[in-house]
Amino acid sequence: MSADERSFVEEARREKLDAVRARGIAPFAYRFERSHTAAEALAAYGDRTDGADGPAVAVAGRLVALRGHGKTTFAHLADPSGRLQLYCKLDVLGEDAYALVGLLDLGDHVGVRGPLFRTRTGEVTVRVEQLELLAKALRPLPLGKAAAKEDGSVEHFSELSDPEQRYRQRYADLAVHPERRETFAKRAAVVRAVRAFLDGRGYLEVETPILQPLYGGASARPFVTRYRALDADFYLRIADELYLKRLIVGGIDRVYEIGKDFRNEGMDRLHNPEFTMLECYQAYADYGDMLALTEALVREVTERVTGGVELHVRGTPLPLGPAWRRAPFLELVAEHGGVDLRQADDPRLRQAIAARGAEPEEGAARGRLIDQLFKVAVESHLVAPTFVVDYPIELSPLAKPKRGDPALAERFELFIGGAELANAFSELNDPDDQRARLTAQTALRAAGDDEAQTLDEDFLRALEYGMPPTGGMGLGIDRLTMLITGERSIRDVVLFPALRPE
RNA sequence: GACCCGGUAGCUCAACUGGUAGAGCAGCGGACUUUUAAUCCGCAGGUCGUGGGUUCGACGCCCACCCGGGUCACCA
């Protein structure tokens, strides 16, 4: 950036930077030996009220408040643990060091050393004896005025609220809003808890290819990329499914992966084109086993991360309650859509979809119409945790037919807060049936359904070696994190959500 | 993709039925050796998202476009 593109605020900071250098001080330091975090320092002073100095501390952090009073200056420094007040006094620091105080700006990183004491107004504070500039902030952070409240939290009077800037410049968002860092700490805790849950049940965590010569395992459009060395198009995976089942064939009886999937679709409150998915597979299990596993997983992860048994949907608490409802797909469509799928023909389906204000997809096959009707008529009603069980088989090309009713597949999806959270089935392990179903998908694709699944010969070869009966489940980590943190948008649980280039 | 809302100083926001852009905080200068949204005095800071158009005159009206948010449609 050239000088005339900088704001006058930035110019002022660069002038101070020059002044710092002119005093022989390097404005970007290499290290600082801390003795305490801000919170540890406060704890180290304790609640003594005798007026005596506490221990000397060395703390480092970003300046978030500066109040100059001539020959003294009060400041607040923030680190991930909290805020700590600094008291800089000319008498204590001496002329030279105190001059540096005048060259500090909000946002600068500093390290200070000195004893703790309690000010007249009762705040535990560092009486700064040594001050080091650790990194100059040349660009002003959107730090508003903030005041510590009685309960110890910090009230912001002006802050970064423009969502666009928050997502594009997440570093600024995080730097200014400690509570936002908390959300991402919780996200990490969710992932840790999921791992602990599955590891404790004997699942092996693996990593499978993200770059794939063929994509599969879900109905979605892929991202395409070019593999130069092979002179071939590759795809970013849309699901882990087909590789994890290969591992079941290989004898890894319990296996899971937590990783990014990529789907070439629009983005909204619930969708980011790259998202984090858990998939797990268990040999000798069916979808009933996976249902029990899924409920236990969501309950246990919620408890571990929040210490309670509540999720949050758009800011409203949602108690997890006793055993979750299980409702057959057909019953829900009849209840909310007014259609008996066993009787209704395709025109009737289109009519029901249109009656809900949606536009039936042009030339869509029956499976997609059923899917569409479910989405427009049923999903939003499924706020309390609900397992939707036994899907029409044409919607589920990778699932086994339901015992006793071959029109259905042994499949469930878990809905919470009106959105799908998990999807599972008794995995189809008859290679001939699988080939027939994928071939049918290929026909759909030829008919224009660009989300129909592809036929993967290597996957079928694996099934021909014999895959044991297997239960499989996939669960959206971003969405689970939304429910646990109460965030309304997936962009608030993804550090760098997809945006158009600036 | 459709519709609705928004984009003004570093940040948060004003600006009436069209009259030539303002405040708080941040910044700069000064005063101030226990303040904490410090205070007091002074100063500076803007291609009003972009490009056209209407008008004597546009931040405000019209058109197109860009970016974001929301709702709907589709994938988790």
C-alpha cells in the first residue's frame, strides 16, 4: 500500500514506529519470557486487601485500552486468559522508558514486568517497572470502548459488527472479540469429544483421499480439479463413504474419519461448500445399532462440551429430553405433506409440492420428487430431535432394502432444529444389488440428474471380496457445533467461511 | 437463481419531502503522577460501494453492476 492510500490513523502509527526506531528500539521483538498470564496474575495477587504489593509478574499481550494522565498512564493488556490493568508512572520507569509509553497505540503487543498492587479503586494492576514493545500494530483494530462489568465480563460499547468484515477479516474479529474465540474453542472440544467417544468404543481413526479420480458416496455436484502429472481430472471428495467401506472389507471392523467434504453448491446459513463430516462404520451392525450410537454420541458430546443436556436452536434452548422420537418417513410425509407415497403417482407429488409454495423440479425422477416433498413439507417441523426412519429405497442407493419391505431402505436421518444432522444406513453389501442400483443412478445422470451417483468399479470389486454386514453413519460436525454453541449461521462456526473474492 | 434489507470517517451510526455530509469513540496537539466508557481545551479526518442517468442542485430519485446479510429454492 502506498503512503497516500493509508488513512491518517495509519500514518500516525508509522510516525510512531519511526520514532520508536529512532530511539534505538526494535519495534518487532523476538520473544518475551512470561511468568503469568493475565488471569494467573490476578489469581496470584488473590483477594488481599492489606494494601501491600503482590508478587512481581511478567505478562504480555495486546493493548486494548490506553488512558494517559500526563506523567502516568493506565492501560489494559489482553491475552487469551483475560485483561489486566497496567500502571505506568514516570517516576518508576524513568524518562526514557516513559517516553516509549507515549509511542504506544491500541493494538500493540507489549510485555511488562513489575509488582502487582491494588489501585485505590480496587483493581489489581501491574506497576510497570519494565516495558517492552513486542509488536507494533500499524493498522488500527476495530477496538471499541470497553468496560469490565461486575461479573468480570467485558461490555463493548462499539465493536466490529459488520458481518462481511467479520468473516473476511476473521483475525480482526477474533482479536477484538474474546467471546468469539470461545466459540472456536468449543468447536475443538466437540471434535475432541467425538474422537474420545469413538476411540473409547474401539473405532480406528483413518484418513482417506480427498483428491479422487471418481467421486461418490453422496448425491452432490463435485469440485473438479486438474491433476497435471496424470493429465486427468480429479474430484474433491463429496463423502468418505466408499473408501471407508473398502476398509471394512479390509478387516478394519470399526473405522471413522473426521474430515472435509466439498460440495459444489450454494452457501447459506446451513451450508458452506467445504464442511467437516464425521463418518463411521461398524461391521456386524445395522442401522438400529447406528441409531443407538448416534443418540449416545450427540448426548455424550453435548454433555462433555457444555456440561449440560441442552442444545440451542436459533438462540432458543432445546433440551435433549428422554429417548428421541422415531418416525417412519412415510408417516411423516402423510402427516405433514398429506400424501400417501404408496398410492400417489408423480403428478400427485408435484401437486403436493406446489401446494407448499415450492416449484416441483422439471423432469425430476420420482426419487427426487419424494425428496423435495419431504424437504418442503416435513423438515421444518422436526425441531426436537427426531430419527426419520425407513426411507424410500430410490432415495438410498447405498442402503440395504428393509427387511420385510423392499420398497424401503434401512436408513435413518437425525433431524434437530429443523435441519438434518446425521444420516445412516444398513450398508448395502450385496455387490450385484449395488451394481444394479448404481447403474440405475447412471441412468438418472444420463437423464439429466447431475447429482446422481457414479458407478465406481473399484468399489464394487471391493464388495465382491465380501463386506460383512455393516452399519454406517455420517454426521455434520459444523452443524453439531452450531447446536452446541447456539450459533445461527454456519459462518459463525467456520473460521474462514467461503466468500466471493474481494 | 428469485425476492427483501443494507454498504456514509479506522469503528458504531446520523443527515427531514433532493439544497452541497455530522456525532460519539479511535487519531493528532495541549493540560493532568491511582484512572478505568478518565476528564477538560483545541485540531484534523470522507472519491457517501462502483458506473451511468434525471435535476439549477443527488448520500437521498431512476437504471445497471459489485459486495454482504436475510428469506425462499437446491445439496448435509
